[in-house]
Amino acid sequence: MSPRRVFRFGTWTLQPDREPDAEPVVYAMQCAVCGAGSEPGEDFSAAERWTFRHAGRNPSHHTYRETITRPWRAWMTEQHRL
């Protein structure tokens, strides 16, 4: 007797996780010139303030990267059996 395999095919849906128990969205900024960066946090204005402080202390640093970590959910919406 050989092992049997079952494959499930379906349509997947992906969306930001906005459930009450979802992880928070986290923001951070990084200087593209020297690599220094803000602490990740839930408040974008803290990352923004860090950028302005860093630019003020380093007048030649004009380029920054924004990092957003956003929780997502994926689930199968339809199932088709073959």
C-alpha cells in the first residue's frame, strides 16, 4: 500500500491585520549616509523627530529610509477539491 497525498487548492486573501489582538504597526527611520537610525516605535512622530534632530546635527545628511513593519493576515477564501 502506498502513501496517499491530498492537495488543497484555493484562493488566498491577504490584508493588513486590524484585529484587536494584532501586533502594532512599527515605524523607524535610518540615515542613508551614516546608517544611524531611530528606535522602532508605534508613534511615527518619534521617528520623524529623530530625523530632524539627526539632520540638524549632521547638515550634510539629507537622505533617509523609512521602515514600516505592518502585521498582515492571510487566509484561504475558497476551497476546490480535485
